[in-house]
Amino acid sequence: MTAPSNPTAFAYIGTYTRQQPFMQGRAEGIYVCRLDLSSGALELAHTTPDVPNPSFLALHPSRPYLYAVNELPEVDGQPGGAVSAFALDPATGALQYLNRESTRGAAPCHLSVDQTGRFVLAANYGGGSVAVLPILDDGRVGPATDFVQHQGSSVNPRRQEGPHAHAIILDPSNRFALACDLGIDKVLVYRFDAASGRLTPNDPPWAQVQPGAGPRHLEFHPNGRYLYVINELGSTVTVFAWDGERGTLEELQTIPTLPEGFTGTNHCADIHVHPSGRFVYGSNRGHDSIVIYAADTQRGTLTLVGHEPTQGRTPRNFAIDPAGTFLFAANQATDTIVTFRIDGEAGRLVATGHVVSVPTPVCVKIKQSV
């Protein structure tokens, strides 16, 4: 069978909506773009309205479902944010709302789906906690099977007066869950029971980053031996060696995300590893760039390659397509998603000229169409 000349995929865009004025949201809900995998062009295909603050999204690993946080202090008259579930049409990309359930904490800002596809794990920024919600047979989410409240503070009196969980992911074995908490300068490690959806603190239960660094997002190297953590407040990336048997982290390196001499205000946001494992990318809000590193696949450490302006302001999150050909930068303050082609040899980014307008974009997730 001959492959199609213009292979397509869908890009799902999480946003800040009009229901949350202090976040300066301008969007209507979740946006779905058709993605041309040969050119990197995005074209708006659908809008799923009336989804309050679906700032971060996660795709089910094997079934046609999508999950979104509702980043709010309360939902449906109850304190705490929520996770909303959607069925997606693999042919058109369109979403159908299924239900939502409380995360039992305010302002959930990140979520992930475990590798079995049976649980959603969510990080609640407000108050600093994490929750696990079961995925039911029809794709809906059920009431939380576990909830863990973080404790502590750190050196920044404005941003670190208490815990602020900012991301939670599973390790490659699906046996451990790792959570960044910006407020306490820790990457917490939990043993994850994929049968019951329960979290148990590992021994040791966390790894510390530099005081005031503010760990925000994290991602594993494809070889599973290294973890990369981007620090929002310190504008750095911390590299850890990961022991997948014991669930322990050992710091190898901390490297700046900004060029020498930059004196403005900057807050880092997102981090992703290229599918080849050869490059790591991070977003700078303030410098308004993607920082590019070369990764030593044997030692895990990073070497700066350079910085690429995102052609907009406040690049919140970004995505790399599964083939590693394109990077899509979501400029939250200027309502654009800009496509860059990735140089597979050097890792550098080249703007393709393709730009799509989406109000207050926060998160981009790519799904191959059938």
C-alpha cells in the first residue's frame, strides 16, 4: 500500500478560557488542529467549547480518549479543580465530553495517564497535592483512588510559601510516579500500584534541587536512565541519573537555560527530550525562546547548543511530533502556535513560516490519525 502524500495528525490545544479572568484567558475551550506531517502546517478543525480552563491535556496510551485538567479553585460548586474526560473521533479529531471528577485540590495544572491506561494522575498547584483518578471502561473518570498532600516551603517568600505541585509523570516501568513541587524545591518519588491506583512514598521519598530553583516539569530520556527537570524560578535544567530498580535520583548536572548576559525577568515552563534522545529542549518565558541542548546519551549530561526565539511572547508549553521532525511552540501571550523544523543532526530549530492563531494556548498534544 502506498503511503499518503500528505500524512496527517491532530494537535490538541489546551488553553486558559474566559471563565478565569485572573489568568487573562481568552479562549473558548479545547482547540483541535489538523496537522500536516509533511510540512508542519496546522489548521484549525474543531473547537470544544464550555470546558473551563483546560490548561493541560493528556492522551490515553491505547484508546481514543483525552483528559484535561480544569485549572480552577472550585468546580461545580465544590472546592478544588477537576479532570474532564473526552472521547475523540480518530478520523476527524473531534471531541465528545464524557464527564469530570474532582482532583480534591485547587488549580490542577498537569496530568498524565499511566501506561496501563487505567489511571489519570494529576498535580494540584494550589495547596500542593497530587491525586489519582481511575479511568472507567467507557473512558470516563471516577472519584479519586488516592490523594497526597505535600508539606513544606522554601526560600522564595512569594512563590514558595508552601507546596505547589506542578507536574506528575510515571517512570518507564510504570512502578514509580515522580512529581515536581515548585514550592518545596523537591522531586517527590512515589511507588505506584497500577492495580489499586495508590501512591506510597518511596525510600528515599524525594530528591532536592537547589534552593529557590522551583522545579516545574520533568521528562525521562528514551533510554530510561536519566531524568530532566526544568526549574521555573532558577531558569535552569537539572539532570538526574535514575535508578529504576530502587526509584532513586542522583543529581548529575544543573545548567542554565538563558544565554550569558541576559538580565531580564524569566520563568521557565516546559521541557521535552527529542525522540532520538540526542537533544533536550526547554521553554523560556521572558527571554521568549526555546533553549536547545545536546544530550550525551551515555552520561546523560547536557551541552548548550543555542536558543531559538519563539516568534511570540510567553512560550508556555510546546510539543515535538513523534517522528521528531517538528516542534510546536505555544505562545500564550500572543495567541499563536509556531511550527519549527528540527535539524536532526544539530538539533537546531528553523521556523517553517507556519503559524496558527489560538487564544491563550497553554498545552499542545499530538496524536497520529488513522
